[in-house]
Amino acid sequence: MKVSIVGAGNVGATAALMVIAKDLADVVLVDIAEGVPQGKALDIMEAAPLIGTDKKIIGTNDNSEIKNSGIVVITAGFPRKPGMDREDLINKNVTIINSICDNIKKYAPNAIVIVVTNPLDIMSYAALKATGFNKERVIGMAGVLDSTRFRSFIAEKTGKSVKDIETMTLGAHGDSMVPILEETKIEGKKISGVMDSENIDRLVERTRKGGGEFLPLLNTSAWIAPAFSIVEMVEAIIKDSKKVLPCSVLLEGEYGYNGIYLGVPTKLGKNGVEGVIEIELSDETKKALDKSAEITKKNIEIIK
Ligand code: NAD
């Protein structure tokens, strides 16, 4: 198995390290910046003896090196800069997604594509259109990250083990995301029976704004939890584990939505998306998911 990661910035390079550190696959790290993917790959290669893996990693500016990849992860893109509105960012990143997808079509036509570039649900839709692949092979990463953030905040607040906290965060990646409280359990008990609603609301809000918490601290967005989240999906596909993870996928009737990418519980295996799991939602949760879907639909119109 060969995994290519296009975009050797913070997220891409850390994901490359994680794929090698978990001994999952050979890695090709691609970027337009000369020297950057080569230098980062070299650093990871030199750690391989200590990791104890014979998996290979190369860094390159040559897109043809992605040939025959089983998985291509897209982590290339601009972050939002001051003065740039959402529409500008969408248009700039769609141009990048389109050019990367041309190369995927040409050199890795059988790959499963994991999109990470923001705004996530819109870029995943753009990648589906640009590759022309079937929807099972173009998957957006966001819900795994949003869910691990929510779990970590609950663990921090309650002092319970992260291993005993389950949750699922659905909807769009952004302020309208929907942490599913009816699926959120602490040591097997519903969160509503363990925490008061004020504290729950506070943690939900912190999760929704999770990405933004990093900007004043690091002047950029996060990359370690995002890279772990990517590799959770890569591992489920490589190991054909059929693990159910919240991923952004094209919906065609599931949950009552059509023609949009939205985060839903998704079974991942060697074919990519092997099913969308429709869980029962409370009226309040469904309303929140409807709102999230509406926002995504409007944003998709920008690139249609
Ligand atoms: P970064 O600026 O560190 O890295 C981006 C890299 O992309 C740069 O090295 C740049 O040279 C490269 N690049 C630009 N155009 C390219 C092209 N056409 N081909 C190859 N490489 C190209 O950014 P980052 O922090 O690594 O974040 C990357 C993307 O991931 C951003 O869009 C960010 O918003 C997104 N992100 C998404 C999530 C999520 O949950 N989905 C989480 C974190 C970050």
C-alpha cells in the first residue's frame, strides 16, 4: 500500500510521520514548495530505524510520484488570511483542489481520496466533481477531529478516562457542527446524567469553535489532532476494519439530505465508504443538523 499526501505543511507532514510511525504504508509527500517535502521526508526517514519500520517515505515536487497510490490525502491549501472573506478562500482553495485532482485522475485513478483542506465539506464536494470518482472514494476528514476534541474536553472537565468517553460529532465542519448528545456517554452513562446542561453547553461551544482556539496561540490552525484524525481514517481503510467514523460524505437521501457533503457516521473499509449509518436523532439534534446542511448547501452553490 502506498499513501500519498499532497501538501507537506503542518498537517500533511505530521500525517506522513504518523503513517510511518504506525507502520501502515509507504508514503509520498508532495508539495509545490521546493525542498520542503524533501526535507520533511528525509527527517522522517531518519527516524524509521528508531521506529523500527522498513516503510519508505519520499518527498517530492513531482506529482507523477503519486502513481498507483491506494490513498491520496489532500492537505494542500491556504488558511484564511485577515481581510479574506469565506468566498475568496473557497475560490482560492477550489483552484488548488482542481489542479491536485487532475493529477490524481492521471496518476492514481484507483485511489481513495481523503480531503482535509478547508472549508472541508465544500472542498470534498469540489474533489468529487474534479475527480469524477464515485462518491465512495472521496471522503472528507472533520468529524473524527471534532469528536476527539469533544471527548478530550469532557475528559478534562470530568477527570474520567478518555477511553470511557464516547461521542459522535456530525454535520458541517465549522460553527454549525452538531455534537450528538444522545450518543455521548461517560462510563456508559448519558452525558445528561453526569454533567449539568450549563457545562455541557460550554463544552459543545468550545468544540464548535475548536479550530479558532489555536489562532491566537499559534497564529495558525492545529495539526497534531488533525493528523491523528487523518490516520484513524487511513488505518480503517488499509486494514479494511469497517470501523464507523464520522466522515463528510456525499449524501443521496440519507438523513433526508441530497447532493451535499455532510458529516455522518460512515463505515470505512478497503473500498472507502462502505455504508452510512443512520442513527435515530432527537428532534432538537435533527433541527441542528438541518441548519448545518442548509449552510453547506449555500456554500456549495458558490462553486457550482
Ligand atoms: P500549511 O500552510 O502548513 O500547509 C499547506 C501546504 O500546502 C503548504 O506547504 C503549501 O506549499 C502546500 N500547497 C499549496 N498549494 C499546493 C499544491 N497545488 N500542491 C501541493 N501543495 C500545495 O497548512 P496546514 O496547517 O497544514 O493546513 C492545511 C489545510 O488543512 C488547510 O486548508 C487547513 O485549513 C486544513 N485543515 C483541516 C482540518 C480538518 O479538520 N478538516 C484540520 C486542520 C487543518
